[in-house]
Amino acid sequence: MALDERLDDRKVTILKAIIKTYLETGEPVGSRTISKYSELKLSSATIRNEMSDLEEMGYIIQPHTSAGRIPSDKGYRFYVDQIMQEKENEVTEFKDMMVQKVDRLELVLKKMAQVLASNTNYAAMISGPSYHKTKLKFIQLSKVEAGKLLVVVVVEGNIVKNTMIDLAEELGDEELLNLNILLNSSLNGLTIEDINLDVISRLKGDAGIHSRVVDLVLNEVAEAIRAGEEDLQIYTSGATNIFKYPELTEDGKASQLIGTLEHKEVLKEFVSEVNADTESKGENGIQVYIGDETPVQSMKDCSVVTANYDLGGGLRGTVGIIGPKRMDYEKVLGTLRNLMNQLDTAFKKDER
């Protein structure tokens, strides 16, 4: 959000005070409450005038007949953008957990979801790592019997696919060796996006009379790469924390939201939306979705804060924290930033 020139220092201070107070209490905030902030040193009348201006500007709203004000989505957005420019807070709860040697990444992710939910008092979700832009590592063609060829394809993450293909022609040992050399020298290190028509045309031209074999092998390569990018796992925790926030429990909202957290297909779509959003913006960091900005209908009354983690070797996933729009953004953002650092330390240190 571009800086609003109408927001002078006094209005910013009052807006932050309103938001922080509402985050703590969940109750509409009046001018008398704000006047108690020592750094303001303003009368209730002056604060009322400033609050009136903030309401006209769309940063706060007056709910029902209450004399107090609460932040609007625009107000939350301003507050979040301010926080994201400040120095992150250290959250040490993850350090001991992440430096431990854990045999299975699945256990780490489940534990992380639990700790995130416990630490923030909101709901948490983590997608298991999937392979983005997975690269081909190795191809091996082996003759097992007349007319049949064993194709072994290895992609990033050491995912191996073995397939038997039928040949319309016989291949001698030297021809088979030359095809292995040609395929590996041409395709190793490429992603599915890299294997374009130019690459395929050149490869088939170099293969000559064996271009049909190249076609069959390329089909198996494509399937092996796709296998590494599918079967996304989602881990959630803290769904019952939703009941701690009255604004999320009225009119059956809580059951809808908890249903969403249990319905993994919806969360998979959400993760895809988040990834598409970050890629379109050219960003890989923390994203904050407030109210209607959230791509899932049942989360429209929530704020969702997400971050992408990268374990190296093409392994990437998404972490999300779901809570009320009055969530403690500062704590959540600090928690996620620290988590990203701990993941980097725990899983990439061997690469350095």
C-alpha cells in the first residue's frame, strides 16, 4: 500500500494505538482509552477529531451503535505493512526443535504446526514439501530382452521411475550406449519447462533412426518429473483455537472454518493460490491476506499470514497462520521469520 499523505505522525500514532488496543481487548476503542497513552499527551476532544478523520479516510469503522471504533481492513493493512518494515522479533521456541536430528521430515512438519498453533494461539497449517521446477538427474536405458527396454529415470529428491517400453526395432549394444550418452548429455539438469520443442527437435535429430525411442523415453521423463511435483501433504493444528475469538464463532463461522482446515483439498487449492500469488509478484517472503484478500471464502473474516520455506534441491512448501483480523501481527510475523531462518539452518547447512 502506498503511503497515505493524509496520515501525519499524530494520526499514525492514534491509529496504531487503536489497533493495538483492539488486538488486546477485542472491544471497540474510545477516545478516553486512547488518551491514556503517555506518548500522545492529547485531550479526548483532540483524539475524537483525529478518530473522525481516520474514519472518513477508511482506516477505522464504528460498529453498530458503539461509541468506540475498530480497525477496518484498510487499517489492518497499513498496520501490517508498517510492521513488516521493522526489525523482526526473536522467537526462540523453534531453535531447540529445529537443531535436533529428526529422521522423518513429516514428523518435523507436524511438530512445527503444533508449536506454531501453541505459540500464537491461532490455527496453523503447513504443506509438505513438493518439488518445484524439478530437474532431471539421470536416465539409464537397459536391454532386458528382445523388443523390450528398461527405462530408469531419476529426478531431484532421488525419485526413481522404472518402466518397460516396447521397441519396434532392435538396438545393438553400441547404439544403446550412444543413446544413453545422448539423452544424459542433452537432458540432465533440465526441468519439464526446459525440455521445449527446440530441445526435443534437436534431440530427435541427433538420434536419427532411433527418434521413436527418444519419444517414448521423453514420455517417461515427463511422468517422473510430474510425480515429484504432486501428492501434496497438508498438516494442520490448533483448529480449536478459533473458538477463542467471538467474531469467528458467530453465525456458524467457526464450523465452516474448522471444516476448511479439515478439508485438505481446499487447503491444497489455497496453497496453489498463494504460490501463484507470490510468483506473480516475484516474491518469496511473507504474505499477509486480510479479510476479502483471502482466496478462500470461509476465511473472509480472518487474516491469513503465509510464508514459503525452501529446503534446497527444489523442495519447497508453505506455512500459514489463520486467525482473526485483530491477530497479533507483530508476533506472527516475527514467528514466521524466525521459523524460516531455523529451517534454513537445519536443512541447508550441509550444503554449505
